[in-house]
Amino acid sequence: MRRSRIIIRIVILLALIAALLYGVYYVLTNYRISPEKTYVEGNTHYTDREITDMVMSGPLGDNSLVLSFRFKDKKIEDVPFVDSVTVTILSRDSVRISVYEKALAGYVKYLDHYFYFDKDGYVVESSNLLTQGIPQVTGLDFSGVALGERLIEDNEDIFEKTLQLTKLMDKYVLSVDRIHFHGTGRVTLYFGDVRVDLGNEAAYLEDKVMRLPEILKHLTDKKGVLDMEEYNFEGIYIFSPDKD
């Protein structure tokens, strides 16, 4: 009788272990996120693979159940150039990773480092590697740069204008290399060997930038200055080639 009870207990224990193992196997195989169903959005500074590696790291990092508990009411922070990353489980084998990047207006180069600042002039990131898509800003008057602090600049509107120009570059699909602010308030954009003098007419800034894509198509491999200081309602501007 006692032996029968022991056998029954062993059978029950083995059944429980088998059920547990099957449950683990089921979760591992049926809740594994497919690479083809991993959707990353909002990222420009990092590749999809880099973002995926940040999120789906560690033990069972590719399991939707594990991720749902790991990122429940939680965001990934402390990632350079990124405000936060949120993870949304779409189904048992698919996930959406939303990246919210910092609004960077531009960068300044100081002591072989690149310091990226926001529209208010606060330095939000620093790196010894150059990030594509963010324009260099020159002509600012500062004596030092520190992460989290504001670049010293007499003109309080200059950072807002930088961000405005950056957004206009994105809107009209323009890749500007450098934005230079002159002491008089004039702005010069650098597109390779072509310099565009925009002047300081804030009211017509977008109207000028809007015409640039078509104009620059005709200035490929050219060197010189495009004079857009004064707004022309007919869209006619003079280009002066550099003298050799």
C-alpha cells in the first residue's frame, strides 16, 4: 500500500515536471519574436539592428512574454541621442520599438570632440564620432563646452534659428554641411563647395530655402557663392563662381 502511494507520488511529480517542461518549451517556441516582425520606427542615429540589440538583449531577450514584463510601464533611457525608447508587443511573435530622438539643432567642434546642442543651446550629447545628418554650426561665441550646460551666446534667438534651419533642411530634403552665423546676423549655408548667403530676413527664410533644391541641381561640381540675401519674388538669384 505504501509502495503504491510512493509510485503514485512519483508519477504525479514526473507529470508535473513534464507539464512544466512542456510549458517552458511552448513559451520558448511560440512566443519567440521573428526578426521579420520586429518593427523599429523613429530612429536615424542608430540602425534598426543597433536598436534591436539594445532592447532584445539578455536572457530570453527575443521572447515577447519576457519583453512585455520587462518593459511594462517602463521606457529605455540613458541612450545617447535618444530621449526614450518604448516597446509595444503586437502579437506573440511581433514587436514594435518606437524611438524618440532628441531634437538636435546642430553641433560645434571643440578640442577634437563633437558637442550636439538643442534648440535652447544646451549641450545634450558629446562624442568623438561625427553623426551624419546634423549640421555643424560655426560663428558662435563660446569659451568652453560642457555636457548639460548652455553654450554661451549673446544672441538668444540663434539656437532657435538653427533648429528652424535644420527642420527646413529636412522638409526640403537638403543636406547642409555647415551653418555659419556672422556677427551681423547674416547666415551662410555650406553645401560642399557652394556657399549660400541667406542674409538675415527671417520673414522670407522658408521661401528662400524652398527654392534651393532646384537651384542647387544646377550647381553640381561648382564652387562659389549664391547670393540670396535679398528675397526675390521671381526666384532669380545670382551665383558668383570662385576665381581660380
